[in-house]
Amino acid sequence: MNKIDQEREAAFKILERSYFGVGKLEMLPKVFPRNILDVAALYTPGVGYLVKAILERDEALGEITGRDNSIAVVSDGTAVLGFGAVGPRAALPVMEGKASMFKLLVGIDAMPMCVATKNSDELLEILKQLEPTFGGFNLEDVASPHCFSVMQRAVKELQVPIIHDDQYGTATVVVAGLKNALKLLGREANKQTVVVCGDGAAGTATTRLLLASGFGDIRVVGLRGVLTDRTHYENEHQNMLAKITNRSHCSGGLKDAMRGTDIFVGLSRGGIVGIDHIKSMNKHPIIFSMANPVPEIMPEESRAGGAAIIATGRFDYPNQCNNVLAFPGLMRGALDTSAIEVTEAVCLRAAEAIALDLPESQLAVDSILPTTLSDTLYPNVSEAVARAVIDLGLARKFPPKGAVFEKTYQYRRAVQWRIKQLSEEIFPG
């Protein structure tokens, strides 16, 4: 059985470990009724008193319902990982997986919402209509350029935090990984020339965050080649990128862009980079080929081309530079502060927390980032995000120092214990 067959089998096989039914998610009550009076308290007439409490005092909504720990993971299916515009139905497994990670890693109740629209106005209206139910939104697999306009308007018009993970999550983890890679190699960010392959949501956000964190010249490569300020592009975000990047005025395609550079960050599609591309870079380059499920270049080829440090978005290779390291903590911190907006400055604080979660003594060529198995990663990132939101004047709620760390840690323990108990009860031994 080859590697792809093994991956496919494992993806379906793990679903069989569900302790009941199908799929990766369920909605489970937190209180078990012991008698008929408990039923009356949970349902009717009990719920009537809760309605009255909310009518009398708005903030009671977050005190007596689960809204403030609930988010919707929303996708229109226009940019599903590795598949493109396959539609909302095919996007559902991805949203279920994302929602599972939110619950397992930081205790957030996340509901997949795959919506049948490709219209920016309609998508924004859906978010606004759902706002009474959810304390936040995670926008997922929404194609550029309309993802940018939806986010800009949503930040202004919603009263709850919204994160576009393809932008915020990816960019944050790339910066965290590169920080540790440069630390290990003894290099300075401002002296590095970076190629970012991909000018969509992830490429745009990553480029901006790399610049904000002090990296040197960055060359962004899109479908028409290297972005340059001497060309006018159809989409405004491309024109913006062209103005703030490519100080060396490089032109041409991907091969031209990579020649004589230090770092490659791939956020595009699989199999477009060869060994010759890597060999044309400066000695011992850093290669982050993050297209999923197939990277721009496989790690074995990068190594053959002379790469010093290699990262991918996959979990079957070392240095998993995957947005799952960032998005749970970003949302936990934003949710607990009811953040007005998650800005680049907030993401930089999150990137720093991710990088620091891996002790310097453990830094190695095949170990530049913590993994999802770290007990401290998500509490640390959640707390760092909460403090950043408060420090930057973006908070509507103000948890005391350490409270978000502790809450995240306790949520994780409770969720993991509950799943373990249920599984052992139904499948003993």
C-alpha cells in the first residue's frame, strides 16, 4: 500500500472510532436530568425565567447561555484546501475537522456552517443574522478577493470577533516557524530575502505579517509571475502587495523569483517547485512548502536541493507548520475578550507565544515548532492573544492576567476526559 492509500484509509478508519453514530461532531447537553423536575428546569417552564432575565439585562445572555463559548465555522466552499471551488457540501468535512480542533484544543463549541452563496453581500448578511447565536465567527475556505471585503465589513458591522483562518492562522504560524528557524541558524530577519508563492488570502496576510515582523525584501509570486509596482493588477490586494514588496524589482516567474533568495514560503499548489529551484537559491535556504495536501515540493526533494530547514503543513513530516497551531488560541483569546478586531499586532504576539512554547534546548533542524500535543501551547497562545487585545485597546471584556490561560487549560482537560470516558464506556477494553 502506497502513502496516499495509507492516508486515505486512515482518514476513513478514524471515523469508526466515534463512540456513537457517524461524523466527527455532536451536540451534547452539559446537564443530565435526574428526574422530571430536572426536565422542567432544563426545558419548560424553566427556560421562561431565563428569557425574562435576558430581557431585563443584556449581559445575562453570556451568563446563562453557551453563546460566549460558541462560534460558527463558516465557509462558502469557494477555496477548499487543495480542491478549490468545490462548493459548500464538499466543504463540510473540513469544517467538521476544524470544529473538532476548536473543541479538543481550547474547549470552544464550534458549529460548521457551510452556506450556499458566492456573493459577498449575502455572506455578510448571513453572519449578521447568525450573530445572536454565536459569540464569534471563523471564516474558512473563502476565496480571495471577496474574502477581504467580507472581513473588512464584518469587523465594522459585527459586535463579535471574526477571524479568517486562511489569513490570520497561516500567517501567524509561518512567522513563528521562521523566528525559530532563524534563531537556530543564527540569521537576522532583516537580512533575508523571502519568496512568498501565492497572492491569495494566505499569501497576502503572510506577506504583511512578515514585513511587520522585520523581514527584508519579499517577492510575491502570483499566477502572472512576480508582483511588481510597474504593473497594474485586477485585484486591489495585489496592487497593495506590489507597492510594499519586491524592493529589488525582480520580474519574471517563480524560477526568477527564487534565484538568489534565502527563504521560500509556499502558499499555492502542489508540485510546482523542483530541485533546481532550490539549488538556485542562496546556500542552505529555508523551505516552507505549505500547500495541502501536496506541498509545492516534497521534503525529500528540498533536502536534495540543499535546504537547511524544511517545513510543511502536513503531520507526517517534521516541522508541521500548520495553522492548527494558531487558530484555536487566536479565537480563544479573542472570544474571552470579545475582541473588536484581531490585528497584525495581535497575531505577532501569538506568533511569539508559539515560537517560545518550544524550549530553546529543543530547537533543532527537525524541531522548530511545538506540536498539537503540547500541554502548554494553547493556554499560552490564548493568554498572549487576550493580553494583546487588552493592551491594544481592542477588548470589550477584560479578564484578569492568567485567567484565559487557566480557563483554556481546564477546558482542554474537561473535553479530553469526557471523550475518553464515553469511549471507554461504550467500547470497553
